[in-house]
Amino acid sequence: MSTQVTVHRMVTTTTTSALLINVGYLKTFPGILKIFQIILGCVAVGIIGHYIKWTYASSELLVPELFFLLIASACLITTTLLLLSCIFSIATASIIPKTLFVVLLHGTLSYLLVCSSINLLREVVTRNSGYRIYERGYKSKIFSGAVGLVNCALYIISSIYSVRTFRQG
């Protein structure tokens, strides 16, 4: 005895304009490092930006602060853009860490940040050596330079992790 069965297939295609957020990236080691780099970058830029004295007679005295502000801002912006691209694109979060771009980016950012932080600390301490009354924001500028060095250490850790990920392919 045979029975007839009729199968109806319906194919539906839907498109969505919903924004998918890759929250899982924030739980990974590179995601956590980027969050801490952004937080420390905001602290460093905010402090040094607040305590720059714009009324110096000679603009040479502003060079260390402006150099640190420039480099810390560049680090903050690029890290924020990299984090946002990994959060809002699952493909980016899986492809970008395997490229040489991230290795070169973190290596360059760590080198520039250590140079600007050491330069800021050296100049601020030299400028105020031998004085009992320190310039406005002396301790805050020292703290900002120290935060820059800690952030540099995080970029070095990111660079080492990026080299390992790049070699794994």
C-alpha cells in the first residue's frame, strides 16, 4: 500500500537593518586591554589638557605638554576606532587581529607613547627642579606622564599578543 505525501517548501528571505553588537569581544583579552587603554588615555588627555598653561612668554615651554597631548590623543582615537570596529563588525573582530596592521599599530603607539611620556616627565621635573613653589599642575602633569607609561605597558602587551595572533595566522 502506498501513500502520497505532498511536501510544500517555502523560502523566505528577510533583510534586517538591525545593528548587531559583538559584545563577546569585550570579554576577550584584546577587548579588555583596549578598554583599559581607552580609559587610561582619557585620563591622560584630560589631565594634561586641563593643566596646559597657555600664557607662557615663550612657546618652547609648551612643547613637552603638547607633544604628549598629541601622542596620547592619537593613541586614544586609534584605539577607540579599533575597538568600535571590532564591536560593530564580527568579521572585523575575526580578521583584523590576524593582520600585520595591528602589530605595527600597537608597536608604533607604544614607542611614541613611551617617548612622549618620558619627555614630559623629564621636562616637567627639570623645569621645576630647585624651586619650592612648583608650577600649576606639577603633580598632575607628573601623574599624567606616569599614566602614559602605564598605558605604554598595556600597548606593549597588546603588541606581544598581536604578534602571537599574527603568527598563528
